[in-house]
Amino acid sequence: MINIVNNPEFWDDLYKDKLDRWDLKTPTPVFLELLNKEFFNQKSSILIAGCGKGYDAVEAAEFGLNVSAVDFSAEALESARKLALNKNAIINFLLEDIFSLSEKSETRYDYIYDYVTYCSFSPQRRYEYAKTIYSLLKENGRFVFILFPVEKRSAGPPFGVDEQETIKIFSEFLTLESADRNINSIKPRKGREILHIYRKDK
Ligand SMILES: C[S@@+](CC[C@H](N)C(=O)[O-])C[C@H]1O[C@@H](n2cnc3c(N)ncnc32)[C@H](O)[C@@H]1O
């Protein structure tokens, strides 16, 4: 049952039925802050993992990043493409399963960004995801990861994300550079999110 989340049709249906309650309808405040404080080097490449309707991807492109945005839901990408068109944002949209991206393409990224995507995967795939992120990053690349929801949950999506477990899994591949609990979350997500930045050493 839990594996249903591995199918794009599951996500397509949620989007079609307007059950996409995670959707902020606006860029993520924490991501905007990172852009504004010039955390990202302009003209670097970024992959938005599970981009949904594309708000953060568009902001990243407007900032001057070279943006690729992957999502395996055709519904989500259709909305994201429309938004990008309206905003004249140039984005390389990839209708793909992120778990197979590194085999399908040789492109590697300076940054990968994940918000509310990790918690949507079946929890059995977490180690595989860390390995996937490692494969998709360039050397010295950064994984910008907002952990959500950092609480125990008996079911999902979203599946609960335990910070210590996450550090253990990702540290097999990457180095944790910073962890910040004091971030600008929207009201219902206050105290339920942590910003982690990981670096790929080699
Ligand atoms: C909960 S939504 C979050 C979307 C977006 N990050 C946001 O914050 O609005 C999870 C997204 O990840 C996508 N997704 C889930 N598993 C995926 C996979 N294996 N490959 C690519 N996209 C995936 C879903 O289609 C969905 O758009």
C-alpha cells in the first residue's frame, strides 16, 4: 500500500482532484531567503527535486540560476510549464522519475534542492535517494534540503522525517555543513521543518 507513492499516477490524481494540500501556491519562504542572501552562486546549475507546480523553480531561474526541475507527475509539470511561460522563466523541465535520472543523463548539478519531496517517497527508498542525490551532484555540489515533517507519523505521505536518521543516511555519501531549526516556515509548518545543507566532497 505504502508503495503506491512510487507511481506517478498517484500524484497525478491528487493534482487533478485538487488534493494537493501541500501546495503553497507561492515560492517557499526559506528558499526565497536563500536566494536573496545569495547563498547560490549565479549561473550555477540547480536541480529542483520533485518541483510540483514550479514556484521555486521559477524564482531560481529569475535569480539567474541554470534551472532543471524534475517531477514524474505530468499534471504537476503542466502547471509548472505554464507558470514558467507566464513569467518568461527558462527552465529545463524533466518528466522523469528522479531515481533513474543519473542513469538517463550525464548532467550533474551544483545544487539540488528538496522541499516536501523526500517525505513523499516510500520510507524504504531513503537510502536509495541519498545515493541518487550523491550521483546527481557535481564534486563540491550542495544538497539543500528542508526536512519536513520532523515528527513521528504512522502513515503518509507525508511520511515523518527523523533528523538523526536522515543525518545517518545522508552522511554515508555527503558531509553535513549546517542544520538550522530556526527558519522562516509558514505558520502550520512552524517547528516542523529543519534546513540541512550537505556538501559532496568527491
Ligand atoms: C508533496 S509533492 C511536493 C511538490 C513540491 N516540492 C512542493 O513543495 O509543492 C511531491 C512531489 O514529488 C513528486 N515525486 C514523487 N516521487 C517522485 C519521483 N520518484 N520522481 C520524480 N518526482 C516525484 C510528485 O509528483 C509531487 O509533485
